[in-house]
Amino acid sequence: MKKVLAVLLAGLLLITLTACGGKQATEQKSEPPKETKTEKVRIALVLPSTVDDMAWSQSMYEGLKAVQEKMGKDNVELAVSERLGNAVDAGAAIRQYASQGYDIVIAHGAQYQSVLNEIIPDFPKTTFAYGTGFQTAPNIFAYDPQAQEGAYLLGMLAAMMSKTGVLGVVGPVEAGDAVKYNYGFQQGAAAAKPGVTVRVAYTGSFNNIVGAGELAKVHMDAGADILSGSSQQAVGAVRAVAEKPGKYWLSTDMDQSQIAPDSVLASQVYHWEKIVAKMIELRKQGTLGGQHLTLSFADGTLELKYNSKLEDKIPKEVKDAVEKAKQEIISGSLKVELPKK
């Protein structure tokens, strides 16, 4: 009898221990997984003008801020150097950022390409980027807005909305996305209204705000009632147009209607945040550069945006024609020609 009782007690003890062990294992499995800490990415931005130029530089700066906001300030560190249009000065800043261990250094201008080519051998683990450009290196991304796409649509809009049949383009220099934009604008205008006159002139500088304003006045004196143009100097032209009732502006790089809400009809907007996010992701995967990154309507990095305050001035048939052309550009059935290199 004692033997039987001992066996029963031993069995009961074993069952109890097993049950406790099973419960403990279950409790361990139900514990929440440990959070994995996101590695901080440090990004430096070198600009030819300022973060509030309402054009080329500001559009990239706001794109970076959008990335920082989405990923969190603890995960994205951002440093900015402004007014470095001079390539020598810019080169010093770029080298300093790379020396300080920044992961990605963005030199926001086509003029910085040669400077980067001199710097990159000393910093093979740093990712560099510049644009408008197409020449890459193992640790250089070249980004390239297809400015001609939105320009074509804005050219169509301008030609169909113009009462005088004369349009004006205020250009900086014949280079980068500026020349692509002007070519696209001319083609769109001609397609929408054959025989329309498009006056194109250049100030010879990306930063000549005063000169851009004067050039806009010359165009308007010659009969232009709708104008457009690119680069950071464009704000000078926008303000000149805003002083003339019945004259309108079409912007690129970003929405400039906040400068002149009664004068900017529509804008081509660059979504830099998508390009920057792509560079960050590629770098995480081990790709430090070597890719030509484009902005286009097809991938959503370009956007045509109407000024809501003035949108009712644009007839439905005009917007329908522009939208049709946009879809043809996206599908590839409409190709906007570029100047031969």
C-alpha cells in the first residue's frame, strides 16, 4: 500500500511540474517581440540658393523635411548649407560633410558634378547625389527631373488660354532641366495651337532675380499674356507678372501660387521626397550609388497642380485636353522631344 501511494504521489508531482513548465513556456511565447532600433541616417544638403527661394532649392529642402517627418527626427538627421552656387565653395562644404561622417551628401545642382568626381575617391563609403544629371559613379546617384513632361502640359495650357497668341519663357541658362523645360513648353504650345508665338530668352544666370523680372516685363511688352520659366530666379518673373492684371504665370519645381495667388494658374511640382526615400532604401541594401534616378508622371514624382483659386477660369475642355496628353505621356504613346546633345 505504501508503494502504491508513493507511486501516485510521484505521478501527481510530475504532472504538476509539467503543467507549470507548460504554462511558463506559454507565457514566454506571449511576450511582445523586442523593438529593433532603426539606424539613423545623416543627410547633408548643399544648395546654390536658399531654402526659401520658392523654386529649385526649396523644393528639395521641403522634400527632405517630408522624409524626416515621415521617418522621424530621431532617425533622420539633416544639415543644410545655402548660397553655395560657386562650385569651389560648394566643394569645401561637400568634403567637410563627408569627413564628418554624413551618410548621404546631396549637391543640388548640375554645376556640382565635376566637384563630386574629385571628392568621391576619398570617401568610398559615402553616398553622394547631384542633379540635374545622368552621369553616375559607384557612390554617386544622378537624379534627373523629366521637366519636359510637365512643361509640355503647361505649354498646352498656356496656348489654349492665351488671348494674344504670344507666350513668354524666362530662362536662366541653356543647361540642365531648364533647357528641357523650355523645349517641352514650346512643343506643348505648338501642339495645342499651331502658329502660337513662344518668346524664349535667358538671363545667363540661375540666380538673377532682378534680371528675370526685367525679362518678364520685356516679354509682356511684346504681347505675352502667359509666361513661364524655371530656376530660383523665377520669383522675380512671378512678381513682375503679378503687377500686370490679365497676365498669368505657370510655374515649375514647386507650386508658386503662394507668391502670387491671383496670377499663378498651374504648376509642375517635383516630389523629391520619393527620390530621397529611394536613395535611403538603396543605401540600406548596400547600393551606394551608380543609378540614374528620374522624376516623371509615370512614377508619381512629378505632379501637375492647378491653383484652386483660379481653376474655375480654365475651361473644362482645356483641362480635359491637358489630362489626355498627360495620360499619353504616362503610357509612352506621347514622347516629348529633347534637344540633341
